[in-house]
Amino acid sequence: MPDAKFAADNAPALSLIICTLNEGAAIRSVVTEIGEHLTGIDYEIVVVDDDSKDNTAAEVLDLGKTDPRVRLFVRKGERGLSSAAIKGWDIAKGRVLGIMDGDGQHDPVAIRALADMILAGDKDLVCASRYIGKTDTGLSFIRDLGSKAATLATGLVLKVPLTDPMSGCFMMTRDWYDTARPNLTGVGFKILVDVVASTRVKPRFGEVKAALRQRQGGESKLDIRVVLDLAALLVEKATNGIITARFVLFGLVGVSGAFVYALVLAVSHYLLRVEGALPLYRYQVRWDDIINYGLAIWLSMTWNFWLNNILTFRDKRLKGWPMLTGLLGFYFACSIGAILSLGVAILLKDYFGFHWFAAGISAALLSGVWNYWGAKALAWNQKKGI
Ligand code: GDD
Ligand code: MN
């Protein structure tokens, strides 16, 4: 039996999602232009805006007043192109689902060609590709090189021979998308990779050649983190979800935290001299050790929180007061790991004869995995699902 929502008379053939973050300068002309190119097709446009600080939402609402096919959904406290796209498709009504940028970079002529191709009915997935034949991709040399490298790495994980898996402009049937929906990761920018790698059903796919145009104002949100996100996403897909993307990011942060720990421990070891010992049951624990290891633990913990906040949990990034309470939550969550780490370090050094540095590093690594679960539960309060 068909889903009631889609059996409705007003279900459009195509739902085109546009994710936006501060695209107030471009969004009106983007929506208007694409509408002009989709004449004759029964479509809706769903703009998923992550609470832009500019007039993006106002522009879309205004467009929606005269054209009910244009809808707006605002997400609060969440970030990320991939998860925004998924949200858009979740609330879309069309039988075919698509996505494009809200800054005017995707060519409406190519989008029309994609729509015609998929609505013909013999394809499951159609993508705009910058890499069919010899073409000017519209990217700078460095970005072009990076994009090609990413495409190569992605090809190793994906079973579908897409020429441009990094494309942010594609369309697919809802039926095929539904086979991927339960396994989506929703991390980062590369939603096409996410979708294709999340289903075992091979799509019948087609491509349309399209170079990127210039942005119509605003600025790109692409940065180094997009590369890390993609690497993490690929690990998750390559391991069938056993190692999640977030765990990879958390692990990378953890490794950097280990370096901070080592640095602080070494500096403190050579600079600080404190006499005496703390009597603990039948043992004497030197203040030196407590302070050196404690300082290294505390500072690396704070470093980890800061980096996780802008990297691993960027989509739920905390600012202002919530950041402070988040930090306290993080300390609390890590406190058992921290005490464990301190205790084990001193134990390894004093009673197992480890070198002071080796003892510290071993103990720090031990508390690492524990902290991941603590952080997820207490500081960033992960909601289930995307
Ligand atoms: N809702 C939401 N939330 N939208 C976002 C976010 C976010 O956190 N980050 C970016 N966007 C929106 C932007 O407003 C824009 O409409 C679109 O996503 C793409 O972002 P850009 O910052 O313009 O990315 P780009 O042009 O560098 O990269 C695009 O092209 C690449 C190559 O085709 C994207 O489409 C990439 O996905 C694509 O790989
Ligand atoms: Mn763009």
C-alpha cells in the first residue's frame, strides 16, 4: 500500500532541497532562476536553513507567500550540510528527491537535464559531474587537485563508478533513497558519498556534465574540517559502521590531546619542583607526581574539549554559557577517567618501575576510550538518529 503522504494528490514529482547557511545575498535569485528552468515539472523546493544570521529565512518566507511550492524549514542549534539535506528529504513530499546549493554555483540548465533524466523513469540516481571528459571544473587548481584526490579515495569505498562523488547536486528516486536512509551517517558535507555508501542496492545511474559557476555573494563554508569529515565518513562506510565517523574524529582529537599531555608532562617535570608526599593508606604519593600528571591530564582534557567542540561535534557546537556548562559536564564525565589515569600513572611508575614518561602516556591512553562515551553522553548530549 502506498504511503498515505505520497498518495495525496498534491504530492509533487520532484522535491528539490536547498540547504542554506547565510545565503541571503543569493537565495532569492537561486530559487527564482531554478523555478524558471523547471517549467512543466511538478516540483517543490524545500529550503533547510540552519538559523542563518542574515535575511535568508525572510527571503524564502517571502518567496513562499506568492509561490506555495517554496517551503522553509529552520533548524536551531544544528549544523552540517549532510544532516540538513537528510532533514529536507525527510519532510519532502516528492517521488524524486534532489539537492542543490543555495549560492548559485549549480547551473540550472544542468539541473533541468538531471530532472528530465530521472523523471524519464529508468534511473535511480543522476548526478551533476565536473569530471566527465576534459572539462573546466570551475575550481581553483588546489581545490581541483584536492577534489580529485578525494574522488580517488572515495572510489575505493564506493561500489558505484561515479565520476564526481563529491558533487553537491544530484537527484534520486525516493524508493532507492529509502534503502539508504536507515544507514546514513549525516556527518559533514559529502552527502552523495554518504547515500551511495549506505545501501547495497546498486542504483541505475546517470550523469550530466556541469562546471561550477561563481558564487552569488556570501562565502564558502568549505574548510579543512570538510576533508577530515570525509575521511571519517569513508572509514565508517569501509568498516560497515563498526568504527563510526564520530569515533574517528574523536580519535584524531584524542591523538592530538596525547601530544598536549606529553608536552605538559615534560615541561612540568623539568620545571616544577615540589617537596613532600601525600600519605595515602600505606603508601607515600609524591606531590611532584600528583601535580605533573594532574596538570597534564587537566590541560589535555581542556584541549580535547575545545577541539571536539569545533570538530567532532561541530554540528552541535556549544557557545557562550552552554559551552561552560558543557565543559563542566565534560570534566565530570572525564573525572573517573582522569582519576583512573592519575592512579594508574603513579602505580606504573612507583610500583612497576615504569619510566615517568612511559607511565604517564600508558595511563592517558587507557582513559581515552572511556572518555569518548562520557563526552557523548554528558557534554554534547547526542540525540538518537540524524
Ligand atoms: N543548512 C546548512 N547547514 N547549509 C549549509 C551548511 C550547514 O551547516 N554548510 C553549508 N551549507 C550550504 C551553503 O549555504 C550552500 O548553499 C551549500 O550548503 C554548499 O555550501 P558551500 O559553502 O557553498 O560549499 P562549496 O560551494 O564549497 O561546496 C559545494 O560544492 C561541492 C562540489 O560540488 C557543495 O555542494 C559540496 O557538497 C560539493 O562537494
Ligand atoms: Mn558553493
